[in-house]
Amino acid sequence: MRLLIIYFLIPTLSCMCQNFNAGFIGGINMSQISGDGYAGYNKIGMNFGSYVILPNLKGENNTKSNNFIKIEMLYSQKGSFENDLNFYKYKLNYISIPILYLRELSKKIEIESGLSSNFLVKFYESEKNDNPNFFNIDYILGFVKLLNKNYKINFRFNHSITPVREHNSKQKQFFNRGEYSNFISILLYKII
């Protein structure tokens, strides 16, 4: 039993000695669902959580580089909304875990790219259709600007790789397997 405790304690202690930064995230999503028959980034939702940036990935000859891995845990609201001729609302609430490659271009500018695993927590739809999938994967591409030593702003585009749900017609084509979520996020990072 003691060996088991030591086995789990050593990685924790070594992580405490590492130099990493972390913080909190808050912002908004402007989303739509491709394939639902409505267009536009009309659904506004919250996006909040926390992040950690792991120590930098070493370059050649063990030199410091500008490459990092960022892991986030977010509560993210996505969906679709239309209020022109018909009223339609589709709300999807997820716990998202993005794992991102972060490249520091300068002291104040970073770009990011990676994947996010999304787990459905709750959903609502104003019309009766098929339920959404419990799990989906997004691709992320983003731009980060350091505002000051305590805050960063992030502009991010997400597009689902796996469908949110099947088409109502149940029709599937090679790359079009159903309805896909895509959204633009504006996030504020608080560095701690």
C-alpha cells in the first residue's frame, strides 16, 4: 500500500517543482450548427474554465524554445438560434478539454492549434429532433495577444470533426456524416 501511495505522490511532487503557468478563462462563443438548415453565428453562449501551460518543449541541444502545450478545462455553450421567419433554438452545453500546441511568435503574440474532447452535459431544442451525440471532437485554431502581465485575450475558431448528431434524414455521405458545430470564441485569460 505504501508503494502505491509513493508511486502516485512522486509525479505530483515533481509537477510542483516545475515552472508552469496557469489561470482562469472567461468569454463568449458565437456558434452555429452546419446542416440544421439555419445560417449565421447567431447563438451566443458562455465559455469559462481554467488552463495550465506546461513547461516549454526543449529545442535542439536541450535549448529553450517557444513551443508549449496548453491544457484547458471549459464549460462551453454552443448551438443554433434563429428568430427571423421561424423561431428555433438549439442549446448544447459541454465540458470541453482542449489540448493545444502553443507557439510564441513574440513576447506578446501566440498562435494555438489542437483538438478538444467535448462531453455533453445538457441540451435543449425548441423542435423535436434526434438527441445529440454524448461525445464529439473539435479542431481549434487561435490567436492570443498578451494585454499585460495579468491578462491575455484569445480569438479562436472551433469546428467539430465528428458530428454533433445525425441529419434528420439519416443520410450520410463520405465527409458529411451529420450536423457539425462551429463557433468563434473571444476569451479573456487571467494569469495567476
